[in-house]
Amino acid sequence: MSSRFLLSLVAAAALHGAAALAAEPVAGLVVAQLGPTSPGFKMSLNRGESGAPEATGVGPRPIEPVAEPADKPTSKDAKGSVRRPARAEAPKPGASGAAPSAMDLLREKLAARLGARPAGDGRFAMQVSNRGESGENVITAVRPSAAALAAAHKRKHAAAAAEAASDGAAGQSLLPTHWDYAGDVGPDAWGRMRPEFSKCATGQRQSPIDIRGGIAVDLEPIKFDYRPSAFSVIDNGHTVQVNVEPGNAIAIMGKRYELVQFHFHRPSEERINGRQYDMVVHLVHKDVDGHIAVVAVLLDRGSAQSIVQTVWNNLPLEKGDEVRAGSRLDLLQLLPEDKRYYTYMGSLTTPPCSEGVLWMVLKQPVPISPDQVSIFARLYPMNARPIQQADGRLIKESN
């Protein structure tokens, strides 16, 4: 079968398929009945860099578009043989003075029905192939062209590079995000490390403070709803922190605050009338609206404290590791018998130093043994934020 005859069959099949496409919407992977073709025939329709549709064959030989004069004039050479004029290359769609062929119109119609962009953007490539024995042709994929993929990849990396450059320029004035209690990353630098740490430098209600001059009133007792609970211990790089299973809470001023975690500082961050204690434990609670309430239990050198010892028994060997204890913890044993307290509004004592924290510092300290203090000191010799200005804040204390 000659290539010209085969092309005629393809063109006729294409025109037949165009009529079918006009009647039915095309979405996703589209099956286009383009009429019978020879088994094994495969054709790809693409939009190249110029946006003009191009047909390429994939098979025994490529199929090139051919344009023939309508009247097909002939003449005879000197020997009497019939001579036909040389074949002209098919004009490309959009070329000056050239009308699009039937196949070009079909490509344009298929691309439009598949949601392709107008000619010239080079964003879509459409592949048509037959299914073998049935001779049925289908559109197997509508995908971005290679040029479009390369352009998108280039745009993505250019945007990422610009963002990284912008972040780098902005970050040149920022200190490292690792913070500590001394040196270039100590408390004086916290507020400059990251924008979200700014309250550490600019806040007006910061903690800890030297608690003095409190107003003695009949404060509502703190209702401790603590029960024996499973727990885990983690050395987070700043302190020893204990995470307790849900179910422990306090109630104060009509709100219930769930216990989130508790941790230790050495020496105590709070001072009472100028006095600083060996250590302090902060029990951090949060209500349903995200408000934080901290109960501070002062630890003074004396006899061993059972809850502290249970925590030390489960210390992790590496920073960042979390050890799940096999026993349960009853936090009521950590509290003093006298639960009267001082209260004021302050902040977290570590970055980001968020304000609006309700502080309740129990007035009676709890004993801790020198050995227990020494164990913590081997991990953190000093992890207390310096005293902050009270700035005329109201401090109340239980009668």
C-alpha cells in the first residue's frame, strides 16, 4: 500500500472522528473514534515551541503531510512517459497566505476540546495510538510538552532561589535560633534571635520576678485534681521535662486548666522578698482556649523528695530521648501541705516569652536532698532566667 493512499485513509478517518468529537464532550482521557487504520499504526500530535501543531509518525516510517494540486496536471517527457509536477511541502497552519488543512483543523479541534491552550504556548502534547487488532484509535494521554515541563521546572527553581536569597538577606541580622542561658545565645540575646522571640526583649509583663509587696487577700484555693498517672521523661536540651498522661488538672477562678507538663530550673527563677531557692518545679497547665496557668513549687535543700527521685530514676541517657517510665506518678506528693500562694500575671520564662500567663507560686517550699540537687546540676548547672522588672504589676498573696 503506497504512503499516499495510507495518508488519504488517515485524513478520511480524521474527518470522520472530528464529527464525532463535535457531538460528545471530551474530558480526562478521551476515546476518539477516528475510524479504522492499519494495525500497529501510531501517531503523535504535539504543539512544539512555535505553538504550531506538528504530526510525527512512530512506526515503520514517519508520515509526512503532503499537499497536492486539486487538478493534478500531467505532461509527458521526451520518451512519452507521464510526468507529474514535483510534490510541494504542505503549508504549516498559521503561515502567511496558507489555509489550514483538514488534519490541522482536527488537531486544533481536539486540542480545544481537551482544554489545551491556544497555539503558541507550547504547553500540551497529545498522543494518538491504535489498539491493534480492533483498529480503534484512542487518545492515550494529554500531558505537558517537554518544553512546558522544562519551563515549569526552571520557574520553580528560580522562585525557590529567590525565596532562599530573600530569607538569607533577612536572616543575616538574626542570631542562631539555638538559645541557652549564657554567652551569645543567653537571655540578653533571646529577643533578637527570631521575630517570634521579640517579647523576650520588649514585653512589659515578663517572668520571673522578685515577688515582694504583695497584697494579702482571701485568695480562692487552687483545686488540684491530680491522680496517679503514666509519665515519660525527656531531656530537651534546656531542662528535664516530664510529660504526664491526660487527666490531671487544676481549677481556679471558674476555669479548668489541664496539666501539659512539668519541668525543673536551678536555681529557682522566682525570688520571694529577694530570696532565691535551690530549685523550682513549674507545672504548666492550659485551658480549652489555650490560656496558660503555671503553678511553681519551690524546692529547698533538706530531705529527699520522692517524686523528684522517681523522675531522676527515669532520666534518659541522651538529650532528646524520651523514656517512658514503667511506674505511675502521683503529683499530689509533690505539693506542700500548705497550698497558699502568690499570684500575678506574667510570661513564659523561656522563648518565645509569651505573655498573658497566670502565675501561682506556692508560698511553702518543698524539701529536696543535696544529692538530688547535685544530680540535676550535673546536667544543668544553671538554667534560670534572670529576674525581670515587675513594672508596678499587682501581686496578690493568700492570707
